[in-house]
Amino acid sequence: MGNWMIVPVVLPAVMAALTVLAVRHDLILQRVFSAFTVVALLAVSIALVFHAAHTGPEMYSLGNWPTPFGIVLVLDRLSAMMVLLTSILAVIVWFYSSREWDKRGKHFHALFQFQLMGVNGAFLTGDFFNLFVFFEVLLIASYGLMLHGAGENRLKAGMQYIVVNLTGSSLFLIGVGLIYAVTGTLNMADLALKVPLVGDADIALLKAGALILFLVFCIKAAMVPMHFWLPGTYANAPAPVAALFAIMTKVGAYSILRLYSLAFGGSAGDLSWLVAPYLLPAAIVTLVVGMVGVLAARQLTRMVAFAVVGSMGTLMISVSLFTPDSVAAGLYYMLHSTFAGAALFLIADLVISRRGQFGGSLNSAPAIRDSGLIAALFFMGAIAMASLPPLSGFLGKLQILSAAQNSPYAVWIWVTILGTSFLNIIGFGRAGSVLFWKSSAIEGEIQTAPDQTFPRQTVIAAGMMLAMLVALTVFAGPVTGYLHETSAELFDTTDYIRAVMGPDTPVAEITTVAPFAQ
């Protein structure tokens, strides 16, 4: 079964190429090819999650080259879960986009498949140079998806997105170059073995490389001060693309968690928990900036984009504590925030399409058609993003607050999370009031397309996203159990290292002391 871990990378790559070469002039066949891919990916990813849960970390060596010289993919609980999250998101995005959005530009489905290849590859790779390669694949595909359908605002936001991420890619190469110069390897497991052995003369250079990579991953995760690209990019992206991009910031979060728990975690000697002192304040500021942006936004999509920034702050606060409980809580919140953000982008597009000339501006306008159903969807999405009961966000934040109670910074964390949650409630409450309640009292008519019909497929897709939040709530017990096992596997890196380097590989002693308790 372990050999199937290559499918989430190879299948979308092959289907993307076939779509461009064989069916680029037939939209129906493109949809069929794309549908087959996302459904197959979902089935394989479910099987991989069960496999990882029962067998532990497992490696696939491409070309059968010996480690650490060859390209390796590594399946463990975390990577399997992230591939499954991507696959679920991909199925819903395909369903949403196949109604209309894929008609607005060329090669949507091919770019969509390349995007999935890059994201899945980033989650599964066991080598930092190949992580760079997969970053570039997903970024190139995202450039095309971002500009899908054209438009002046989209082009401007896309150019900013390209410049920022190309800068990040340059820094990535510098960072991995420094690490390779000191350790002679970029294989993640091999790096975990060699970091503790680095001499005092080279520690400064290794630390510089690791911190440069941290900056790169912060760009990908939209952490302050590198967050400025996200609001404009996500707000102007096509709705299904923005929903798919909800997983993009999680690639940055995953990379931080993977590198700084494996290679610079408890067994890294003087460099143990290297980024913890920097990550916590950056996460707190990111959360505050995101929720203030929600309060200040005057466009619906920008408000949702700032909410995504804020949710990354909440996630990274939990990760920054680097304890098994805090990481497990952060992973649960990550699942929640991905679906909540994606759902709100789809719901925002639904609202904008019904408001005609008023678009997504948060100003009063005449009532829209089907306002009751759309208001209900918006209300559920707002509850989810504000982390109010009974949906999974409330459970996620409770877990984060509980995990933080023994931290020296517990007061700061509690005040920030609870205070910004209040700002989030005010922001979304104001938006809902303007869009639905106040609008019902205004006379007039919204100018929409005369043949505009009830968007059944759009509503179903948004409902599917919200249904995933309900499922996270209903099955919170088994999901949390899986995540605690995942967190334990991250902190005890022995199985991961031996799965890649060999079962008899000696592993350095692991300290279990939390970074902020040292």
C-alpha cells in the first residue's frame, strides 16, 4: 500500500498533461478528466490515512536510489492527513467551478491539476530541495489560476503575488544552499541526524540558513510582516481559486511544523526549537492584524481574506508552543479554518453574483433574490470563522486555549485570542446586517442578468464546505484522537528517521522540554 503514496503526485501531473495535449478544445472532456482525478485522489488519500495510522512512517524512493541521495516521498500521519484535506477541498472546488467558472478562461482544469500536484508533492516530499521544486510547481499553477478570467484588479493583484513569491523562491534557494554547505544534505531525515553534530564554527551559518527558510515559510503562511500579499490576491481571485488557495497558506504552516520539529526540534542540541521565540510574537501580531482588517474591510471578499490571515495567526500561536497538546489543537483548528475560509469565499461569490451593480461592497442595497437561503449560508460561515458554538472552530479554540494554559505567555495568548474573536464577531455581524437585514428595508431593484437562475450547484458546493465543519464537530472525538497520535509522531522523530535512513539508524536523544519552559 505504501507505493500508492506516489499517486497524489503522479496522477494529477499525468492528467494535466493529457488535458492540455488531448482535450484542450473540449470543455466537457476536460471536466470528465478532472472529475476522475479528484475522485480518485480522494479515494487514494482516504486509504493512505488509514495506512499511515496503522503502519507508521513509510518511505517511497523514486528510481530506487539509496537515501539520502535520491528523491524520496515519506508518508506519515501528518502528510496523509494534509493530502486528504487537499483532496476533499479539490472535489468541492471542481464541483463549484464546473458550473460556470471554468468557461471564463483557457486551461483551468490543467492548471487545477498542476496545482494539486504541487500541493500534494509539498506535503509528501522528504527532501528540502524537492520541497522547493513542488513550491514552484504549485506557484506557477497558482499564477495562471489567479489570472483566470482576466480583469484589471486581478492582474494587479496577480503581479504583486508573483513578485512576492518569486522573492520568496530566491530566499528559499539561499537558505537551502547555506544548510547544504554546512551539513552536506537536504534530506529531512538525514538533516535531523546531522544538525546535532555541527561544530561550533558552523552553527551560525546553519542558523542563518534555517532562519531564512523560516522567513520563506512565513511568506507562504501569510505571517506578519509578510502577509500583505494575501488580502489583495485572495480578494481578487476567482471564487473557486480563492477557495482552493485556502490550502496554500497551510503549506507554509506545514513546512514550519515539519522542519522545526524534525531537524530543529528536540534532538537538535543548541538549535533545538530554533524559531519558537520568533514564531509566537509574529503569530500574535498576525492574528491582531487579520481581525482588525476584518473590522475595517469595506469589501466582502477582502473581509474574508483578512479573516484567513487572522486564522493563520491563531493556528501559528498553537504551533509556536511546540508541545504535543498545542500542536494537536493547532492541527484541529487548521482543518476547521481551511474549510471555513473556503466556504466563505464561495458564499461571498454567491452574494456578489446576486447583488449586481452593488457587488461585494458592504453598503446597503435593495434585497437580493433568494436572500433567505443565502443569508443562512452566510450566517453559518460567519459562525464558523468567528469560532462560535456549535461548530468546530469553537472546539478548536478551546483546545488551543487549554494547551496554552501552562505557557508563560498564557495571559497574552488568552487575551489575544478572545479579544480578536470579539472583533471577528463584530466584523461579520456588521457585514451580515448590511447585506441582509438593512437591505430588506430598501426599495429598488438590483440589475442582474435577465437569465439568471437559482444557483443550485453553487449553493450545494458551499453547503458541502459547511457540511465538513459539521462533520468535524460530530466526529471531534476520533479526529482529535488521530491528531494527538499525529502530534506524538511529530515529536518522537525516531520512526520517521528510521523509515527513511534504515531501521538500525542511531537517533540522537530527544528532549521533551517545551521551548518556552527552558
